[in-house]
Amino acid sequence: MHVMHPALKIAVREALERSEAVPLPSITEAARLCVRAQLDAEAPDQYVVHRCLRTLYQQMRRTAHGGNETNVALDETLAIVKSCMNATAPKADHLYSWIAPKARLLKAAVQMLIGTFAVFLLGAKMWHGRSGWIPHFPGIDDGLELIGEALAAATVVELAYTLFTDGPDEVLDPLMLGITAFLIIELGKSYTRITWTTGIGLLLSAISLGLLFVIRQRFIEETGKPSS
């Protein structure tokens, strides 16, 4: 159990008082009650307080959408709640918040190298055996297979990046990339025949890709990453 410092308890109480002026869903009131119950306890659990503050912060982020005077006050309250949320976070979260941006930068650099190498190979295929400046575009099977394999390599890098993040939501990106790579590689094969079996498999893969995209848009991007 993570015991809270008295000064941190005072700061959390002030953040709760500020948040009460913001009209929010009922789930937010439950989060406030959870925090108050912990603060009134003899030995409040700091991790429980952190999780409740995280719920409160996420709901407040959804409310903050304008730029008028009311929302300026909301933004100030949001910053206070976020500060308390970060202060009550476990040490592992601080480690993740420190290393995740660096891992993300490395991931982007490696994926760009993979993309550059794929484009270079595609260009080499276009001018292979050509004496003039007019390129010869490779067949659909060669081109799509090359790009699909590049996407598959990028998926491995994306999946490795999830080891340096603190949320399971990061797994959605490599899943989407992997399904996309599978579809491109399968459709690019010259011997692929669309039968009932392959058609249903490709259809289910496309539906899964769409569902993952909706989940990412609705539950990940709208909520935001509170620890970032």
C-alpha cells in the first residue's frame, strides 16, 4: 500500500473542491467519493487515489472542448487534477513516462528506415535492367508483397514498442498494422484465388481492422493518455 504524504492529501482535497464546479457524468461523482473515502481513512491507499483521479481527469478532458471563459477555468482545474494524478502515480508510471517518449522516437526512426528501404527496393525493381529513364513498374504481386513485408517488419517494431508503455491500448497499433500487412500480402499474391474460404477470411480480417479502428478512435484518442 502506498501511503500518502499529508501535503499531497491537502492538494488532492483542493483539486476535488475545484472539480465540483464542473458539471460531469455520474461516474465522476463516484470517483470523487472514492477519493474522499481514501482521504478520510487513517492510511489512504495512494494507488487507489491515483486510479480514481485518473477517472476524474479522463471525464474532465471530455468536457473541456471550447475556448470561452468557462472552459478557461475548466482547463485550470484540469491542470490541477492532472498534477495530483501524476503526483499519486506509482514509481513504475514515472519510469514509463520517462522512457516511453524516447522509445517512441526510436520506434519512429526505425520504421522510417524500413519505409525508406522498401521504397529504395521498389525503385530498384522499377529500373532493373532498364537502360533509359523510363521505369518499368513491377507487377502487382511483387509490389504489394514488398510493401506488405515492410509493413510486417514495422509491425514487429511497433509491438516491441509496447514493452515500454504502461497501457494495453498501445497493442492496438501493431494489431492494425499486422492485419493490414496480412491483407496486402495475401491480395498481392498472384496465386491467390478468392474462394468462399479465402473470401470469408479476408472479410473477417477487414471487419476486425475496422473494429480496432473504431475502438482506437472512440476509447483511446477521445480519452487521451493522461500520463503524457
